[in-house]
Amino acid sequence: MTRRYSNQTSPSNSDALGVNMTKHEASNLRSSRDIRNEFLEYLGKPEIQRKTFDKKTFYDPQDIQRWMARTSFVGGPSNAVELLTAVNSDTTMHRKSTNFPHRMKAEEIGSHPILFAILVQMGCGHMIHIFVKQFRHEHFESADISQECNDIINNLETERLKVPKKYAKYDYRAVTDEFNRLRWAFEPGLHVLKIAQTHIRENHVLPFFYSKAINEKGGTANVHHVKVQADLVRDESLKTALEPSRKVDKDFGPYYEFAVKSYQKEWNEIYEIESEAFRGFNSAPNPETLGVVKYLGEYTRRFGEKPGEPDIETHHIMLEFGDRDLDEFLADKYPPILNGEIIAFWESVFVVAKSLQQIHQLEHTGVDGQTEGMLELLTPGDRWHGDIKPDNILRVRDEFKLADFGFTKFEKNEQGKPKSTVMLGGTLAYGAPEFHRAHRETGGVPLLQTIDTWSFGCVLSAVATWVILGSQAYENYNFRREMAISDIRHQHGDDSKVDGPGCNDAFHDGYRVLPAVLEWHDYLRNSSRRADTISCLVLDLIDKQMLLEDPRQRLDSTQMCIELDKIVSQARATYTQGLEYGSLKRESETTLKALLEIDKRAPASAALFSQSSVDSRQLAVSGVRPESKIFPSIQNIPQGQLPTRRVRKSERLDKIVSGKTANREQVIESGLNPAKVVEEPTNIHEMANTGLRALGHDTYSVPTIHINEDTHNSEISGDLRLSASNYNEQVPHTPTSPASQPLLHRTAVGQEYLMLKTQWEKNKGQWRMLRKEVPRDPYLAQFITNRDIIFVVDNAASMKTHWDKVEMTLLALAMKIGTLDEDGMDLIYTLGTSHNVKNVTGWKIPEKFKRSMEAAHESIDNRNRTDMAATLSRIFDDYRNYGKRQTLIILTDGMWQGSNLLHDVEDTIIQFIGKLKPKLDRLESRWFSIQFVSFGNCKEALERLERLDNKLETAEDVVDAKPWYNHELHELILGSMHQAADVVEAATSSAHSLRAPSPVSSESGTKTIPREKRPRKKILEFLHY
């Protein structure tokens, strides 16, 4: 349904009929109005009944208030009064006694529009006088209103009021339960939409019609891209800040977009640091000039609030939305070619240095409103960012801005004392050597502000690689550093006296810059284009004044900005001299126009063309059109689609990547859009073991990885670059590396497993007396209460090839659920019972589950065949505790070769659910649910799972099926028990969606490392707990 998004409410009858209506006409009109249905129809209008991203309904209270206050004619009664009159006139709802019911007076109803609206929608408008006693000022946002509901029930029983038929089967408790559920839709969390610190309850509905995760890197917070309808933003300062992001959606109308950064309770300290930093920036004299993402407010969401239970709070900061970080920007664009393009790009990156300079010298307003460090404002050394890296440099409307201030430090500047601080954390890969050493010291080591200079120098080094050699070299540069560090560790062996770098891809050896980095810079200098007059100057600055061992010798941010300005001036002068002396030639106007036209037609982000679409657009290129002086047929090609012709086909060149400024010389020469052979590094550990000397030279050729259809089997055994300490370090996207699905560290399972493993280890500690509580997921806690969780692992022979992924997925899911199954989780297998574990709780979960899985794997016989119907029948027969919910999470490939009956599983489930529902005698759906998590790529098996998910003929939908690499781990848990998590894939659910994606996906922008036979030892190291 298309949503009408006019901000104007529907015209009143007085608008339609004119204001000169007589009293007699008005009376006739009122008597002919079915005002209750009119109000319910109003609530059902798309522009009034709004929907959130997770399909929740909510209403803008102002829409309700406007309707209630409207009149049919000038001077007439309000809609609220007429609606009250209609409700009171309905004798079918009078109380059972013969006494005339109490009624609310007409003059009172205008003070309770929202409460009245809820009750009218419930069909209980005649109860308004009773509800008003408990919610006199319409304050019903408390998390717990059980006492008020009890008082309401007592009053209803005293007056013996009738209830609508839908509640007649039950008692008055059903009325208060329904009210408790509906109230949140009529009082949504609109108060978060202001630049301030606000609080919301667990059940508040956030008014975002769109929300999508924009980072999958683990770390200290999750970031979502959200959209909200523009008419819901009433705070003028927020509206002004969001105005540049205003767009129009065909269904929801004008909207604003921004980012929401969410912190769990274990990262409260990081949240407090970042919140203070952003509020400090916002209080600066000219925050717009700082070059940091805008702070748009924050809210704290409180969970629990039940008597005797501790409250759980999650913190959320709203920020200006950047559509990509620096890594992603470089992946979506091709390097600049022309001198002007190259210099302009470098200038856009240098803006970050100027932002850093302003942050370093920013005066900071403390919590008492007093400005700290004001007298020393012009003295550098008062502020630190502490985590400069590509991930924290965002592209916001064609500008780079600094983000992620979770490790930013504001220190009061004291005369006569060295400017230093102790950092809480940060990223080791781009961190200075002393930053790494500080991490290893228990009490922390004071750090100078020039740790930011080192980090920015590392960023410039990586960017220079992309400018000169492109995206593949940008990735290879990471691998090159890893190889160098691997060699260092190999040389020193177990020598504990050698303090090497704390991560695998640092730019230093623990003390000074890696020789490999300096040699790589020489490699870049030798490879730079003649028209590039600036990149080598940047490399010189990095080597001589930024990546220095002694932090006191590095440039501070002010000096750095001065030097960068000099570099730009020198680069322009060098280019001009080259033109004058003839060493460089100026491009012709015709060429520049052609390049511009081609670039306009290329997609903004790197995109993939399928072979069929390429072949269908083969166009001959000849002649010149007078009006454009470009290809004669290019004007008829849709935006983003360039002409191309393939001379031969091959599987290797089955996809073409199109992006701005790519291979323009070839396009002009041949009139073709040539396909590019893509190669990507294989397992980094294998390359590191080869050793640099074995390669024979600094620049190395990386073996091509051939794609097979069972791509997912390599996800664990392939790129195991992750560890608990560096799981958030990402290999960047590259437009020359088309992909199907994410690498392991880009899957929700891989990231969540490492994050959860880190959290569990951190909370568990080494000493029992110092042990913290088992990590608890507050989001899942909303949905998993009084529910048994049983994991069922298919241990048929066909599952052996997937076992490592199954084990990691199981451990991630089990730790994610944790203690939410209060009496412990069960793990059973489809074949045999010797490895089953029951009622596993607390810290024993990962240990027992892992031990069970390893033992089960060793005992798999090649003759094992799973009969899933028989397995389910045994489980169903054991379900006797109807007072407790239950969910099966079944990890399987869907082969089920132990039975030759095509529909036996469907029949078993249908029969069980059909018999169970009458026994439960409950309205609640999904009391018992089944979640299938699929592995492998068998077409028939996945089609069977798709039928179970979408075509099972049961009274209610209790089955969900999703692949193990699903983009949200919690959906593998909630898919069968919660409608919103099931609906996520409903629009596209099919066997194809469960199947591993095709080798190249035009929506990804990443490349999959397909399966290769690799030792199981590395997988066990990755899963080692």
C-alpha cells in the first residue's frame, strides 16, 4: 500500500460543507455520523497508523489530539465530545446492574484524548471514567502499571460493566492486558528526537521506519542507519542539523536519516567518554567547522524495572550519517588519474588533519558548565583522539569527517607539566609503538598527543597505496605487513624478552616503523604516475616526520597541517612546471569532456554487470556526435550502464566491475569496457609461512582463488585472520574484487562468536571470587522468558564437511542465549544419545557444548543417515511441561536420508501442533517453535526447508529456516518465536535465499574467498576456548 504522507490532516466536515451550516443541518449531520467508525477509519489511514522498521504500529499523539479537538461546524462540539456521546448512548455496553452507569462529563473528555483513543479502539470507550482515575494526567508510560490495572479491575467488577465480545470469554484482566499492550503504540518514543539526553522505557516504540546495521565489525558498539519521517521531528535545533539529509521516500514521504550508535552495558565507560566528547564538540563556538560527525542527541533505554531485579540500561548516541567510511569509499571508487583529481582527493583527506588540529586544541565544557583549559586554548597538547584509522573517517556528503571518539581524552592543561594521558583503548593496527606498549602495562603508560600523528601517518600510507596502485594493492599492503610481522615472530621464536607488535598488521615492530613499510613506500614511489606530483611528497612526509620512533620528534597536528599545505602548493607548482617544460602534456578538451561524460554514467559505487546484461548492451563505437563529441550511441544508454563488448567468454571473466574513473584509457582506445581479471590473496597464514625470502622480491604475486559452489565451507577454514584481540580489523572492500557472501570475519556468526568469546573470557576471569556475571543479552531477554531452548545437531555423515561451521554457529548461539534459559539448555543429536548434554547453565555452556561437539564429530560413521521425522517425534513425545514455552534450534543440511518419505517431517510437525494447541488453551502464538539453521548447498534439501518455513499448513507459523551466515545472529534465535524476526526474510524467502549466494553478487561489493582444503588445526585454533 502506498502511504500518503501529507502533513495535513483530513478535512473536517465543516471544511467540506462550509462554515455557514445551520444548527438544524449540523444536528442532522451529527445524527447521521457513525463517529466511532469514522474514528477507527481515521486510525487505519496509512498516514496516521505508522509503521516502524520492525513492523510495529504507532501513532503520533498530535494526530490523535488534532482529530479529537476538531469540530463538525464552527462553534459545535469537538469530535471527542461527539465520540463520548456516541459511546455513552450505546446501551449494549451498560453495566449488568439496573443502575444507570457512571459517565464522564463532556467538558472532561478533552483532557484525556490519548487515553480515550486507546479505549475506543479496544471497544471499551465506556470505561474511560474508570481508567481516568488511575491515569488522570495521561501518564501511563511507567514500565510497570500492574497496581493501576488491579485497581481498574476492582472498579470494573464493582460497576459490573460489560466487555466487548472478544474479551467476553475471559475476565476484566484481558481488558487491562490489552490496554497494557496498546498504550505503547499511542505514546511512542518521539521524545528521543531532540538534541539532548533522554530516557525511554523498554517497550517504547522508536519512530524509525527504517533501520539497518551499517557496521559488522564487532568493536565496542553497533551502528545502525535509521530514517524517520520529517514531520515527527519537532525540535528546531535537531531539524536544522538534519535538514541537509532530508530526502523523500515514495511510501513514507519526506524523511531525515542519521546513525544510531548503541552500546551494551559492558561498554559503559566507552559510551561515557564518547558522549562527553560529542557534547564537548557541540558546545564549541563553531562546531560545524570541527570536521567531526554531528552530535544529534542521545537516549538511554532501560530494561527490567521489575521489583527485586536490577535495571539494565543500553545507551544510544544519534549521529550524522556517513554513507561509508574511508575503507568503503576507497573500495567503491577507482583511484584518481588526472593531476587535478589526485591533488583534489589528497586535499579532501588532509581535511582530517585540520579536524584533528582543532580537536587537539579544543576548549572543553565540563559537566558544571565551566570551560576547562580555556587559558591554555592556544597551547597544543590538551586533547587526544586516540583511535585514528580508516574505519573512523566517514564520508558525509562528499566530505571526510572524523568519527568514533570512544577513546578520546580531554585533559586539563596544567602549566609546567608535560601533556600526556593514559588511554583506555584503541586499535592496535594503526596505533603507535608506545600505544602498543601501554596496552601491555597494567597501570597504563602516559602517551603524548603525537600518537594521533603516527596513526594518521599510517592512514596516509594506506591511502597512498590506493592512489598509486589501486584497491588490490590496498589489500595486499595489509598482507605485506602481516608477512613481515610473521617473519619477525618466526625469527625470535619464544624469546619472551622480545616485545613484538600486539597485532598482526601493525606498521611497527613494537618499537619503530617496520622496514617493510619503508620499502613499500619505495615501491610506491617507483610505481607512481607521471601526472601524480603529490603522492611521493606525502610519502616523504610520512617517512621523515610522522612514523618516527620518538613521539617527541613527530609533527604535532598544527605543524602537520602546515606541512600538508606546503605539499599541495608544491605539487601544483611541479605540475605547472612539467607542462611548461614539456615533460607533461595537457589533456585535450575533447578528452576531458569524454572522461567526464563516462564518469557521470558510471555508478556512484562499484557495481557488477552480469554477463547477460553485458552481452545485451553490446554496441559498436564509431564516429563522433557533433553535439557531444563522444560515442554516437552513448546518449541512449541508461544512467550507470556503459557500452561494452566481450571478445570471448570464460568463467573467470563472468562478471565485470564498473566504477568511476576505472580503465578509462582502455575504454577510449578500443571503445570497449574491458573485463578485468581479479585475483585476491589466499590464506594469510599460508603466505606468511612461505616467508618473504622464498618469494624472492618485495612485490609478490598472489595466487588466484578459484570459486566453487560450496563457498561456505571455506568460511572458517579459509581466512582465519581473526583472533579475540583483532576481530574488528577488516579487509576492505574493493571494486576489483567482486564477491558473493562475506568473508568469515564479515559474517554475523564469525563476529558474534569472537565478540561473545571475548566478553565471556573477560567476565569469567581467572579467579572465581572476582568473577563477574555471565554476559546477558538485553535485546533477546525481551523475547526469551520462561522458555526452554533445545539445540538439535544433525550428525549424519553428510554434515562432516560442515562440522567446523556448525560448531562455531552452535557456540555463538549458545553464548548469545546464555542464561536466558534459566534451567539450562540442552544439546542433543539426531543419531545416538551418548553425547547429549542436558540443562547446561552459566559458565559451563561453551565448555560442555564444545566438548560434546568434538566427541560427536569423532564418532560420526560414514553410514549415518538422519531421519528428522523420527528425531522430532521423540522430542515431541517428551514435551509435557505445557506451562513452559519451548524452542528447538536445529542445525542441519536438510539432507535427511534416513527416510524415503518426502513429507514425513511436515506431517509430523502438523500433527504435533494440531494436538498441542487445544492442550495449551492459550491465545499466545509460537508457544512451541522450531528454528532450522541450514548448512550446505543441496538444492532439494534447501527446498524442503523452504517448504517447512513458508508452506507448512499449520494453524500458526511456528517454523522458520535461515542459513547459518544470516546477516543478524539474533534472527537465528528469534526467527521461529518472534514474528518480526521471521518476517525479515518473508519477502524474499525461497530455497534460493537459503542457498549459498552465487559466486558474484552485484549487491555486495566484496569478494568471497572460496573453499580450499586447509588443515583442521587452524580451525580448532580459531575455535579454541
